[in-house]
Amino acid sequence: MSFVLMRGFRPLSRIAHPSLVNSYFLGGSSSKSMIPIASGAAIQPVFSPQNSVANMASFTTSDHWKIERVVAVAMLAIIPGSFVCDSATMNYLLAATMAIHAHWGMDAVLIDYCPRKALPFANLLRYAMTAIAFGGLCYFNYNDMGLTKALKALWALH
């Protein structure tokens, strides 16, 4: 039994008219390609190895997904652990995991909502924002009280 039948999803061509699902309506060509189905075109994106951004990492899509889950689960221990063991190492580990988690989260948001023609600029902006955020968190850890002490002081205010 296929995943489509198991989960109860219907192809988009059965729900919407096929003329609404063409590449012009969706924003033109991109690094994603369409999977043709018997009754028309579906908008299921396919990973394209020609994408220059995708070739920067040697991970497959499933490996990247697993690493995202490992970082998210690790944050469940890092966040409370940084409050219990307040050290510079934990502050930098917290800064790194927060920055990479936000970076990957913005990637998912951009893929879902950003027009395809604006995606290269949006990705560039996302990388710049991640670098600035991580640099700012590291600067705050090095030159000021650190993330966990700052959050403890913020929570101590009445």
C-alpha cells in the first residue's frame, strides 16, 4: 500500500483544476521539478542535485532530517542543563544549538512561503541573519554575563 493511500492524501490534480497547478502559476522554474502523474502534473517537489546550495553539504535529505531531530532532542537537555550547570561551555553550546535550530526552521518557512524567484536572496539573507545572531550570542557570552545568567536575571524581575 502506498504512502498516499495509507495517509489518505489525494493528488492535487483531483482537488484543483490542472491549469492551476502548472509552473507559471507556481512562480516559474526553480531547482525543484514536478513529478508527472497519470492525470496531470502534481506539485510534489523533487530534490535536484544540480542545486548549488544542496551540493555544499554531502548529506542526503534523510540524513539532514535526522540531524535536525538529533539537535532538537539535544536542546531538550541543553536548555535545562545550561541553567543547572552555568558555565561558558554550556552558554556557547546553547548559543550554537539555538542559532542552528533557528536557521533550519527558517529554511522550512522559506521553502513553504517564499516565492521561488526570491528564494536565492532569501537564503542569502537567512545565512546573514544566522551569522549575525550566532555572533551576537557569542559576543554576549564573552563580553557580558552570558545567556543563562541573563535569562535568570530577566526572570528574577518582578
